[in-house]
Amino acid sequence: MCGFTGYLSSGQIDQSNSPKIIREMTNSLYHRGPDSEGFWSDSSDGISLGFRRLAILDTSSNGNQPMKSSNGQYVLVFNGEIYNHLALRKEIEALYSEKKIWFSGSDTETILSGFEIWGIKETIQKCIGMFSFAVWCKKRKVLTLGRDRLGEKPLYYGWQESNQERLFFFGSELKSFKKHPQFTGEINRGALSSFIRYSYIPAPSSIYEGIFKLLPGNILEVSLAEPKPIIIKYWAAEDIAIKTEERFNFRNDQEAIDSLETILMKSVNQQMIADVPIGAFLSGGIDSSLIVSLMQAQSDQKVKTFTIGFNHDTYNEAAHAKAVANHLNTDHSELYIDSNDLLEVIPKLAKLYDEPFSDSSQIPTYLISKFAKQNVTVSLSGDGGDELFCGYNRYQITNQYWPKLKAAPNLLKKIISRGILSISPSKIDAFYNFFIKNHRYSNFGEKVHKGGRVLDSKDISSLYRGLTSTYFDPNSIVHGGYESNIFLDVSTNYLKELDDLSLMMILDLLTYLPDDILTKVDRAAMGVSLETRVPFLNHEVVEFALRLPLKYKLRDNQTKWLLRQILYKHVPKEFIERPKSGFAIPIGIWLKSSLKDWAEDLLDEKTMSNQGFLNVERIRERWSQHLSGTHNWEHFLWNILMFQSWLKESNE
């Protein structure tokens, strides 16, 4: 795993400063690649590339970047892994009349050879992997950017104009852009509104005006001659999802189980290839347990697995992970953390995540990455299983209640909604804990409150929007705020033929997964120079899942039915069957205690008023309500605090 940055300039700046500028931009990405650095510039064309390397395949200097193609036409910086690059090499070698000579064992060289033979788009369509890249074509004087199909690796880009000069920035993280003396960095208030709603900034927006995230599955071309970016989609999950006529028609359940197990085995096997130590995160849940099971089934050595535990029974799942690890006989390590460990991470978040981001599970994700890095350089994870195989509680709840909700009179729904919202989540939790012996849901009160807010949803898209919202009226919080256009806003008609749950899953796959889950994991892991790999997001696995009839994902209201059947071959059923809880962080409690002074400083009325971005009166009102205990505003306040913390960091 690596990081890259660069810019294309109209040529008006003093070219003698270019080497210094690109070096400073690249050094800001040291954490993404501590093993080596590289730079390349062509002042006549106004192009500069910088690269930081975390060596995984061919750790020798032969794999360093930027790397030039053998014919000298292309110069490439590449972040990621191509798992089938050895197969691609054989395909390339078959096209040569004489033996093909490779100067490295890196997948970067493989890709460059593919560019020479097949072209950029055609090569990327042949690749199985996770990646983002920038390649300069000397012949055409064109810059091409590309991102993997599911968005595992980040890529930002955009034009900015300063002092009558236009510069096109591109790179793995925004922090590298800020090292350029002519980067303006004006805050995008539309993106800020979306952040207040979702706790992340939905693509293609970024926190800065004029700077965008390249959407997954896309290639972009730009040049000084043709400055308007040309974007080409080379793969689209939604196109596969809507082809309901191509859904699998298995003869029986066993055929479905065997088919998925075969393709998952292949994906895990491919992603276990590395020239450095490799391991896996293990939470004890279905997804991570299945990935570890398939790893151990194909390894003649004990797989290294890592878990963090929390010294509080409500949040701790380490015991479940340990039971799975013992059964599979992995080389298991666990780290128990307390509130102080979690609190120590919070000051690092703004710099680590580079733009406002407030999924609080970012904290334990960073800690487990840091823990794993002590023993391995690569770690596999179980991310993606929920979105592909119907794992989230909201799918289950929608399946149970949405058909009845659609048919209910609007007046009745409003009355019920007001009744629910009049009871605090804590009181609902107390009732639930007292009367329900077998707890199926964690944070039940919060889930009930969210359900109360979405009772008047008119269709499945508005229901989905409500269920994924942290705050329902963000424009009232952001001065000049407006919600930017995202995939959800334009996709409903295109995906109208899908059943309700399939629509929710594809929306999660296209928005929540890349912009929240994968962003969280990438920044946390790369913050400690750890490469993470996600076998569920091999596009062949994704395409298989998109063609599965819903009955193989949700059956008798049990989520991830097909994954469970495979897992039961490796791990006893009783180890797995328990409520899905994730890793809850007691942010609300901390804001009243350990974090109170920190929060009060960031929420200072005078400071926020001078900044001019947020509605100070409303925020202070909710802060007072939270401190007094009359209302739990922890999620809303965490969004505000993460923005304020980021803003403070960006101005220093």
C-alpha cells in the first residue's frame, strides 16, 4: 500500500520551485509509505508526480515508483495491489515472440506492460484488485487517473486557479494538496451540510470547493489542451444489480453454498499473497470469522489474528473472537483497552482523516490497526459482507415492517412518530433490557428513535435516506448550507425495478461502503502504515452476490443466510449466533466527563461565530441539553466536534 500526489500546471509558476514543492507534497504522505520515496517531473509539460512506498510485493528497489514503461511512453504512480498480476504476466508473455524480461516482481510493472499492449482502460478491466493510480502519457500529453471498482483506495482531484495560473491537483489524500503554495482550500458548504447529515462527506464531493473524489469504477482523463475532465465508467455495480434476468437459478441450496464457497476461497487465496508478514482482523462476527476460516483452511501455518477488547461487558466482543480463534487454532493476539486508550486517539483524528469524518468506530479501528502493525504489514478484514449479503439490522427491520408502514394512514404514522420521539432512548433501553431477556439489538433506544423519525417516509429511497441520516435538517445548522447531489438523489428511477431490500443494499454498496466504511479503514490502517485487504470486495465476489436471489441473503428473517451456511462448516453455530453489535463507543458519556473541556473549547461561541460556518445558537442549545441529560445529542455533537477539530487542525 502506498500514497501518491501530483499536479499538472499551466506553466506560469517558477519551474525551479517544482522539485521542492512536489517533495513537500509527497512527504506529507510518509505514513502511507515509509519504505521509500520517489519523484518525477517534466517542466516542459508542467507535470509533477510524487510517491511514497509501502513495499508488499518485490520489496527491493526495483519496485520503486514513479515507474516508467519499457517503451518510455508512460510514467505511473500506483497505490494498491493487483491480485492476479502473475496471471496477467503470463498473458502478456504469450504475446511476445521472445522471452519477456521483467526487471521487477511488482504488479506496477505488470500494469505498465498492460498499458503498452492493451491500453489503460482495457488493462484495468482485466485487473482483480484494489487500486488508485495516476499515469502520464508522454506521447499524448494526457494525465489519466483511475480508481478500483468498489472504492477501496482513495483518489482526489480538481482544478484550482490562483495568481492567473491553473493547477490540476490529484492524489491519495487532501493533506498533500495543502502543501502546495497556491492551493486555496475554500470550504464547500454543500459538502459540510451532507457531512452533518451522514457523518461523512459523500462522493463525488470533498470538503474543498473544486476538489472531488473520483467515483469507484471510473477512469478520468485530463490535459492542458482539454482541461475539462473526461470521465469514463469501466465497471458499475448498479448495472449488474438491475439485470434481474441474470440472477442465479440454483438447483438447490447446496449448489449455492458450494458456488459461493469456491469463489470466496479463490479471493482469500489471492489476497494472502505477499512478501511481508500477513494476518487478519477478527471480531468474532460472521464476516471476519469466515475470512479467517478460509485463510486457515488454505494455510499450513497458523494465521495471525488480532482482536481488541474493551473492559466493559456492554461493548466487549473479544471473548467471542477468542473462542473462534481457539477453534480454528490461529495465532491469536488480543489487546484490552480502556477509556484512556480511546481518548488518546481523539486528538489525532482530524489529521488522520484529512477531511471531516465522524464514524466513532474510527477510534477502535485505528487502535486495532496499530496493534496488528506490531506483527504484520498486511491484514485482511471482513468488510463488505453486510452490504453484499444483507447483514445490517436496517435490512431486517425494513423487511419486517416496511410493507405494513407503506399501507398505514399518514395521520396515524405522525401520531405514532410523535409518541416514540417523546420518550428518551435511555428510557426505551431500560424498558427493553428489563422486559426482553434475549437481547437481539444493541443501542435499541437509538434505533427506535430513528425508526420514529422515518415513519412518514413516502418510498424506499426516502426511508433509506432517513435510516442512514445522523441529523435530519443539516441546512439549518450550516450557514449557506445546501445538500450536494449524491448518487442517492439521482438513482431512484434507474434502480426502480429492484425490490426494496436490494435497492437499499446497492445504495449502501455505492455510498456508505466507500465513503464511510472503506474510508475509515484506509485512513486508520495507513495512518500506521498497515495494508488492509478486503476479500469480499473482489469484484468477482461482488458480481456473484449481485446476481444472488434475495432468498439466499435473507431467509426466515435471518440475515446473511448463505454466508452462515459456509461458516458453519468451519465454526460451530453457537459461536456465531448472537446479536450484531459492532464496537460501540460511549461518546455521549465522555462528552459529559472526560471530553467536556475539550468539547467546550471547540464549541466556544465566539470562535464559532467568527468562523461563520455553523448556527451557533442551535449547537449551543443542543450542547446544553446534552450536558443536562434532557436529550442525548451525542451523534450530532460528534459531527460538529469532528468538523471543529478538523477546522482547527487545517488552520494551524
